[in-house]
Amino acid sequence: MAQLKQPPFRIGIGFDAHRLKSGRKLILGGIHIPHPLGLAGHSDADALLHAVADALLSTAALPDIGTLFPDTDPRFKDADSKELLRQAYARVRAKGCRVCHLSCVLVCDHPKLSAYVADIRASIARILRVPNDAVGLSAKTTEGTQLALKNKSIAAFATCLVMQDVK
Ligand code: MG
């Protein structure tokens, strides 16, 4: 029996979370957000770009960024996550996939991130060379539910739709 042709779309999901600590810059979506605390991690700990990179890599069934850029490797110490995302997307492009749309959620009680949403969307769009409206982002608080503790951590979810190049 002939195999059905696969549709040219693929989806991916990514998640990441980092702890907040003093003495670090807060970088989210590739932009600096003025705040007394920043995210702890081996790289710049940009939880949103890490979730986006994992969503992208997942569309092509590639290994996640923890595997590609391990936190035991000194080359990635304080790494700029914009560059990690560019490298992750280059691997996805090499598999013939191109971003159609990203949809992301930031979970953070403090600082309030709504004022930065437009800049973060533009930043991600710039890195991936897609229009700004190909990146959706909402910034959510946890309303005291303690899913993310105030001043303790920031989490991010990302989903991605890619289209495979027509051969
Ligand atoms: Mg991370």
C-alpha cells in the first residue's frame, strides 16, 4: 500500500525555568530588563530563548539545547542565548524547516513583564528573521498560586510551527 505523503508542517514545544539571584543581569528574549535580580545559569540563562530553541529543535526531532550546548562545556559559560538560538535554528534550517509562527508564555510574578512584551517579540523576530507578528508572547503571573514564587524563578513555554521546504 502506498504511504500517505506527510503534510509539510511540523510542531514543537519547549519549556525552561531558571532561578533568580542577585549579581546577575536579567535577560529575557534577548533583551536586558532592569531588575535587581537576574537568572542563574551557565549561559546568560535566558529561559525564554532556551524554551524557543527547544521548541524549534523539537520540530525537526533534533536533540535539545541541554544536549547540544551542555552546561558542563566551558565554551558556553555566560554564552549569549541569542547566539545559541541562531545556532539551533541553523540546525533546523539544515533539516529543511522554516519558522511559520511561534507562540510563547512567560511565567513571572516579579518584575511585571507586560511593558517589555513588544520589545521581546521584536527581539525574537530579529534573531529568527521572521516578521514581528510571527511571534506571539504573553506574560503571566501566578496570582499567588505559587507555581512560580515571587523573586525565586522565571519559567517559559514556547510552541513553534515550521514548514518544510518543498523539494
Ligand atoms: Mg535554560
